[in-house]
Amino acid sequence: MPEGAGPAGEADAVWRGDLDALEFVPAGHLGRCMVHRLAFRSLLRSAPGPEDCLTFFARERAAFQAAARSKLTRTDMPSDRNFHLTSRDIARALRFAHCGETVAVEAD
């Protein structure tokens, strides 16, 4: 079961302690998207706790949605299938969203 909503009442992202991952529902998709804490560790270059991951998601929500949309389009996934994003998926979307700003990323 989800452990809690994100900052400022963001009910669309929850931390799943049983999976050690953030869960959200991508726009226009019925399935759930998971982002493991290790992906956040690569993106943030630290050992983030659940609240750190939720905060980063809230700040970069558009990039997470774009990464999910890109993966769904590339893989032609059924609309109700659950899936996960890697740090690489998110880093690509962040680079595009920030138009040239550097984002530190290590391989998954």
C-alpha cells in the first residue's frame, strides 16, 4: 500500500515502501508508473529518502510525465499496463525540459 502523498498534498505521487519506489499515474494512461529509489539516487547523486524523491518528483513533474509518455510511445504499451522508468528515461526528459542545463546522471 502507498505510504503517503507527496509534498503540499500531491496525491498523484505516492511512496511505495513495499517496492522502495515512487508511484504515479501518467497522464492519459490507466496503469501505474514506478520509479525506484536507485533511479533517484543516480539522478540526485545522493542517497535520497522517500520525501526527497517525492519532492524531486513534484519539482520536475513535467519531465516525469514526458519520460512516461515517451516510454509509452516507444513501446506501444497497452493503456492499463504498469511499467517503470529508469534514471536514463528521466534524464533524457530532464535534459529536454531544461534545454541544455546539465543534469548529473549515472547509468542504472
